[in-house]
Amino acid sequence: MEMVKDNYIVGVMVGLLMPFLGFLIFYEWRFNAFGINEFLDLLNRQKSILSAMISISLLINGVMLTIFFQKQKDKIAKGIFFTTCIYAVIAIACKWFL
């Protein structure tokens, strides 16, 4: 029996959760010396850091997308792709308008 069923909802959930893992990894990798409030204030002042953080998160979604396509879980991969597109629009909006 398969561990994960091939459906869009699972893909959307993976696509929504993986960027938060990316945010956490980015914070721990580059800014763990800052408290969370200081870090959020820094994100508010320097939008380039926010853009870099979103890019790392999109990269993680890209890795997950590739993994599920290789496992022939196309519906999950399509759900991940959908959320990745949403995150990409958010990243562009942050870059241009904030």
C-alpha cells in the first residue's frame, strides 16, 4: 500500500508547509543570533532579506516538486506547483511594492 495518495490537496499542503521550513532554515542559517522580534524588524527594514528568504523557500518547493514528479505522483506535484506559483507572485509583489 502507498504511503501517500496522489491527490491535489496533499500537494497543496506540502507546497504550503515547505516554505515555512525554508523560512526556518534561513533564519537558523543566517540570523540565529537575533531574537525573533529583532529579526522581524530587520525584515521590515531590509526588503532584500525578505526576498532572499522567499527565494530559498521557493527553492525547497522546487526540490519537492522534482521528487514527486520522479515518484510519478503528478497530482501532488501539480498541487506543489500551484502553491509555488502563488509564493512566486508574493515574492515579486514584495520585491516591487514593499
